[in-house]
Amino acid sequence: QVQLVESGGGLVQAGGSLRLSCAASGIISSINNMGWYRQAPGKQRELVAIVFKSGSTNYADSVKGRFTISRDNANNTVYLQMNRLKPEDTAVYYCISVSVLAGTPSTSWGQGTQVTVSS
């Protein structure tokens, strides 16, 4: 099992920046991919960014060029640097990890952290 704890959300003005952190604990060695999802009020949860075990990354089109995902394997932490924030980035942001243990994949979610961008 993997446990995830996010931090770093808050209130920021449009054009500002925030950095989210997600610390993983538990069976760290089983983790393959880590990423961030978000869910705005009345909308479906959507993938924001993901970093694969290989180190490659993928981003939603809406955040490309503004957000950067990075992974610190030594500290079992994944970050999401969010720049040039827009009001439409307002959402609860969730950290996710995808693990494979004994050939069985499993997904873990953090509790979520609120990001609010004011216009």
C-alpha cells in the first residue's frame, strides 16, 4: 500500500504561482507513475500532469507551458509547479500514484488540496 499526503494549496491571484507537494509513504519501491488530477466544482476529475517511472512527463493541453511536474525519488515526493495561474485552474488537486506489487497494479489517491485563483 502507498499513502499520499498533499500540501501547498491556497489562494492566489491570477498570474501568480503555487507549488504543490505530494509525499509518498508505504511500499515506495512499488510505485511506477505519479501525477496530479484536479476536480473543479460541477466538473469531472481530469488529469493535469503525470511523471512516469522513466522520468518522462505528460501534461493536459490546458496547462502545457505553465505547469511543471517533477519527482524527487530520494525523498519520495512529487511536485507540481504552477505558474501563470488562471481562474479556471481553481479546483481541488489530487495526487495519484500507480503501483505494481506482485504483478498487480493499484492506484492510490491523496486527500486533495484546494487551489483557488482569484481574478
